[in-house]
Amino acid sequence: MIPEIEELYQEVILDHSRRPRNFGELPDAAVLVHGDNPACGDEINLAVKFDTSGGLQDIKFTGRGCAISQASASLMTMKLKGKSREEVLEMLHAFHDLVTNETNEAPKKLGDLRVMRGVRNFPLRVKCAMLAWRAVEQALEQGVGEAIVSTEPA
């Protein structure tokens, strides 16, 4: 990768980790998911409000963790807010492929999320990047109430 592009990617990740978007409480959330990554201490609390057709009307998160986990959560919430259930699942699978596969082709639909591509070169960081995504996947499955997800098997 071109050094200037790598530098830009690092700047975007640092910006989102320092000033995460959609960070905060969502008082009227339909579902709350707590996710953690015991291997490194990352934690996320994801709150989701669904629209009448089951799409993500609103999504916010709180938590703490490394720059990768916080930036991934911030970028994810920006990208998924207002999306249909099908679009969310499509993005989830595309993002998973982005951070785990050796392809150089990142779907354009991922937009700014493509900055996370370099995570695949650091296998331990893939769990950090995927934590928020596992939480949103659980939120879709749960539909209402509270749930817990972990990056480690129970």
C-alpha cells in the first residue's frame, strides 16, 4: 500500500477512536447488547432502535477499548443507521470479509469502513474490529431486550 494512503487510514481510525460518532446512550432502544473481548479488554454497549420494518432507525454505543474497536464501532454506526435489516446483514458479511480475507477488492458500498482493511494483517486485532459487528448481529437476532456477546467462546 502507498505510504500516504496508510497514513490517511491511520488518521481516520485515530479520529474515530478519539471522537467517536454515535457515542452515547439511546434511552428508547429496543435492544441493548453488551460485547466484550476478554483477550484485550475491549467492551461495547450497543443500543439499537428499529423502524417499523425491522431496519436500524437509530444506533448508538458506549464502551472503552483500543483505537481499532472504538473506530470500528463509530464507523459502523455511521454506516448502518437508517439501513434495512438486509442491508445491515450484507454490510456485516462484507466487513467480515474485508478484515479476514486476502482480497484486494473492498466493496465500494463499505465506504469509509474500507480503512479497516489493514486489520487483517494483525489477526489479534480482527476480534477488536469485529466486536461491534458481532453486537449488531446479536441485536438483529435478539430483536428486543438485552443480550451479551463475546469474542471468545463460552
